[in-house]
Amino acid sequence: MRQIVLDTETTGLSPNKGDRIVEVGCVELVDRKLTGRHFHYYINPERDIPDEVVAVHGIDNDKVKDAPKFRDIAQEFWDYVHGAELVIHNSAFDMGFLQMEFNRLADEGFSQFGQLNAVCGVLDTLKLAREKHPGAKASLDALCKRYGIDNSHRTLHGALLDSEILADVYLLMTGGQTALILDDEEEKSSEQVSFDASAVIASNQPLKRVQPTPEEQDAHRDMMAIIEKAAGKTPLWLELATPCD
């Protein structure tokens, strides 16, 4: 499965009021593994970028005055995402801006561009986070805290950096890993689950051994790599682990 983790930065909040994309950043996952194949451009929005927006992402008019316009990178982007599933945090925002850019090009006679969601799927990690952790904060920063991902280098929003961080969040959120840190507002359940092994021991029945499938082993190795990256060192249980039959 090919997935593209995507983020954009814009001149404002409303594509219907003339706001435009100033940066697009993507990272590629194939079978839940980062491939290192990125798509990243700063884009000349053909309009001024308000100072209050510059304060959010740090992209000012001077930075993009010589950058390509969206029409210059549109075909490359279309080909890059074609057939993939887009993984986006708050997908309505980014997809709204991207579709606006392609609609603008269609009006200019670029008939090869239509509905973006007709050539690729979309997975919204904001919706996924709210379903998985109801009542908890679901911003990218909150999810980094929950899953132990170091985002201290994220002083400003940036499309490529946010895509790289979101890829780590998505893999942890969908990999069966229990949340490492709970939000302060989240209620802690008083319900406890216990297991009494005495009946099993008394029965003197051999325990059934279930071997992981190759896919489960790959997923486990991916999870260990993400935890090691977040911690900055090899997990203790891997250092102490010894091979067993």
C-alpha cells in the first residue's frame, strides 16, 4: 500500500476568499515504511502574505518571490499522488486548498486536472485521533506528546517538517501501540482488568503457542524503530532480550 503523508502552508484560512498555497510537503510510505521519497516546494502564491500568517509559518513574500507558481508544479504533484492514499491532519483544510488550485488551472484550460479525490484516497488523522481518543486533544502537538515523539524542533509550522512528524504519529497511532502519555483532561478509568492464572496452572494443560506472521513481525520491527527514534536509544527490553526457541 502506498501512502503520502501531506501538509500545506497557506496565505490564510479561506481558499474561497483568495487565499493560496505557499508550501506543500509530502513524505511517502510504502507498506508502512518510509521510503525517503519526498515532494516539497515553496510556492509563489501570486498575492501578498499577511504579517500575522508569516508569524505562524515564517514564509514571507521575499522567500517565495522567485519560487515556482502552483501551475509550474501541478503536473508533478498530480503524478506523485496519483493512486496513493493521502494521510492528512484535518484533511478538509488541505484538500480544500489543493482542489481550489486545480480548479483554477482547469478554468485556465488545463483539462487534465479534475477532482483530486478521484485519483487518490484520503485518510484524515484528525478524525482518526478523535475516534481513537475521544475527549482528548487531537492537535499534532498533543499527539506528539501522547505518543512520545520529540517535536521540540518545531518552533514554526512547516509543511515538510509537519509531514515527517505526522508520519511518525500516524504509524504509532495505527500500529496498536498503547498511548504513552495521557492528556491531563482525559478521565482515568477506574475499571481494572485482571487475570487469574491459577485455574490455568491447576488444569495442567499445555499453553497454546501462537507464532507471529511475517507481516506481524515486520510491523513489530517498524514499531521498535519508531520507539527507538523517539527515545534516542535502543529500548531496554531489546538490550536485555535473548533469542529463545
